[in-house]
Amino acid sequence: MAVDNGAYRNEDNDTYWVDHSEAGTIGIIRFEDLTSSPLFDLRLAESARGHGYGVHALNEATRHVFSTMPTVHRFEGTTREDNIAMRKTFLAAGWVKEAHYREGWPVSEGFALDSVGYAVLRSDWEAGVTTPVRWDDLP
Ligand SMILES: CC(C)(COP(=O)(O)OP(=O)(O)OC[C@H]1O[C@@H](n2cnc3c(N)ncnc32)[C@H](O)[C@@H]1OP(=O)(O)O)[C@@H](O)C(=O)NCCC(=O)NCCS
């Protein structure tokens, strides 16, 4: 069972309820790969979606990672191409799209969809800036 295996809380994983000062508990966030390059899975309750809470939760998750894990210099997240709400949430929080894996997200029926990767750097977070990827880096 995932709980027994430490998928929610062990050296590498950690999980928190997402609490809103007025709306109460509105979701859950699970951090993974905390000992290497952390990433996360954020899930708001259906009733809490569509209110713009996602960007606040992501900002708070970013603050948590960078302020409690001094050796972590980047924080990552991946979502499916058709998860427009999450993709817009990443951008609204100042994260940068770093990867677009075509057909990288298997679906149980039909063709695989694309997987899209975003990240935020500690240096950007500390400076309050968003640095784009240098795509044209080949001499
Ligand atoms: C993804 C999630 C965290 C986003 O948080 P949220 O607070 O519900 O986000 P919002 O509904 O406010 O949407 C964010 C933006 O996407 C837009 N959006 C949402 N659904 C959209 C759609 N189907 N088409 C176009 N735009 C859409 C919103 O209009 C908003 O745009 P704006 O910032 O320009 O106003 C939340 O919806 C959620 O928990 N979903 C289920 C779990 C999930 O998919 N988690 C991601 C895995 S990492």
C-alpha cells in the first residue's frame, strides 16, 4: 500500500493539506523526489477549482521548498497538454516551460498525449524574476 511504502511521507516524499484562510481545506499537495530534484502533485477539491486558488497554492509550495530546503535550487512540475488550468497556473506563478514531450503521456484509450514540463529556479524566485530558457544555445 502506498501509505505503508512511504509514498506520502518519507525521506523523499511529503504531503500537506492545502488550507485557505476562509474556504478551509481546499486540497492536497504531495512533494516527490525531495532528496534529488523536487516535484509535486497538486489537487484542489472540485468545489475549490476555478477560483484562482491554484496559483496561491503553487506560490506557497514554492516558498516552502526554497525556504526549508537550502540545497534545492530548482523545483519542477509536469502536466498533461490538455490541463489548461494547471498550465496557466504555472505561468501565473512565474514558472517557465522547459519541456514539451510529444506523446509523452500515455492514456488508457487512444493516442498518448503530450507531457509538458515547467520549473522555477531558486535564483529567479529569490530575485523575483522569470528567466527564459536559452533555446538557441548552440554556437
Ligand atoms: C489545476 C488546478 C491546481 C488549477 O487551480 P485552479 O485554482 O482551479 O485554477 P483556475 O481554475 O483558476 O484556472 C487557472 C487559469 O486557467 C484557466 N482555465 C481553466 N480551465 C480552462 C480551460 N478548460 N480552458 C481554458 N482556460 C482554462 C482559467 O480561466 C484561469 O485563467 P486566468 O488565470 O487567465 O484567469 C486545479 O484546477 C486542480 O486541482 N485540478 C485537478 C488536479 C490537477 O489537474 N492537478 C494538476 C496536477 S500537477
